[in-house]
Amino acid sequence: MKRIVSISLGSSRRDHLAKVKLLGEQVLIERLGTDGDLQKAIQMVRNLDGTIDAFGMGGIDRYLFAGSQRYEVRDAAKIAAAAKKTPIVDGSGLKNTLERRVVTFLKKKLPVKLQEQKVLMVSAVDRFGMAEAFDEMGCRMIFGDLIFALGVPLPLRSITGLRRTAHLLLPVVTRLPFQMLYPTGSKQDESVPKYQKYYQEADIIAGDFLYINKCLPESLAKKIIVTNTITDSDVQNLQKRGVAYLVTSTPDLEGRSFGTNVIEALVVAFSGKRPDELGEGDYLKLMGELEIGPRLEKLN
């Protein structure tokens, strides 16, 4: 049996365990939250190192991107350094492959012309591939990185502006304590309606679910949500608010759409290689064999 463990800075209330059969082999997938405790996350990685097949790093990104340039998040590097034997991944290896493919999937599956849609990406520097794919498809973009991560109500409306802003800010931002940028621990359970006009302006709201949920409006009638790492209760909440379609970049595994860090850890575990030995072709081949891909659910 293979064992994958995602150590997350997120709330332990969102913990989950799934047993699935992939390629004829039983796989145990666990998500363990540390309620925002960085040192606890480091210690858990140390304790499990060498005893499991792969780690996922959840609730934090190891790398943020501006085009092809990547910037390492200092707190995430501390967690990664605790894994001496077992490979540890944050999902960034998949985001340029899996999440680009989500946009093509949307074009085929949604009953609307994707090119005519306005897309709010709550954070694009952690999903730059998806941001570029939406832009290349001809969608009208609202990039909310400054709004949802830094609390600066300034939308970016071009991929060029996003790239320039990211190059300017990421060298500084990645050195900040991560809880200043992203909901960790109990903050993941909080949602205060804010920045409503940007939600209402958009047809599609895409990106990290915790950023989406952070300022969620009471009404999301006819909206399309494109996200990941979502639980049954999250789905029910979106349905109550009127969301028309929910799209996740990964499949449902026993009641939960796990984050890309878990899916990348699965791919690494089945490949038998170190993450730095895998290229885009390897990821696409293994995801095909594992039957990992996006899903669409009609909510209203």
C-alpha cells in the first residue's frame, strides 16, 4: 500500500482520509492540518520522513510565479527542508499542466462561450498557468492578487500588468510570514463579505478556494466557480448561494477534492522518481494512467 500525507498549515477541521485503488494498488491519502503552526508542520514532516511514499505541502505554496520566473516562499522552504528522505511537493509541478488543461476542459463542457466570459482570478501568482490559459482564450480578466492577498483594493486587468507587479513584489512578499498573505489555521473557517463588486462583475470566479471563500458574497447566482481543495460542506454552501457550476481541477476522492499538492505527491509516488526528475510529459502520462482530471458539477 502506498501512503501519501499532506501536511497543511490549514485548519485541522478540514482533515480528511481517503483509501482508493489506483493502478491496482491500494493508496492511503491523509490530510493533516496544523492550525497555522509552522513549527508543528516541520516536526510532523520530520516524524514521518522516510516512512511514507510522498508528502504534500498544503495551506502554503513553496513557489509563486511571474511567468516563467519562480520565487520561493521562505516559510515553505523551512517545511521542505525537514524532509530528508521522502519527496515533498506543493503542487506547483502540476499547476502549469493540470490547471492549464482545466481551461480547455471548460471550453468543451460549459454551455457558454468561454471567450465572452469575464474571469476573476482571486490569486494568479500561485496559478500562473491557469491565468495565462484564460487570457490566451480571450477572456476578460480581473486579477485579484493585490486585493485578496494584500488587502489593496486594486484589480489588475492584464497579464502584462500582473507579470510586472509580480516581478516587483514577489521578492519581498515571499519573505514575509505566510499567515500575513493567506488564511491559515482557524482563519480558514472565517468568511466576511467584502470586495463584492469584483465577485459580481465576474462570470467565472477562479483560484484557491480559501481566497474565494475569504470574502464570499451572500449571492453568487449564475456564477461559475473554478477551484480545488473543496469539501462537501463547501459545495453545499456554494449551492445555497446560487452557484450554477462548480469545476475542480482534480477528481473527488471519497467526498473531497484534494489540493494539487496531494495529486502531485500521488504522481511522484507512482513514478518512482524524484520530483526534479519529472517533466511535463511525465506528469501528463502519469495523470492519464491514474485517470486524474478535472470534473464539472451542476449546482443550480
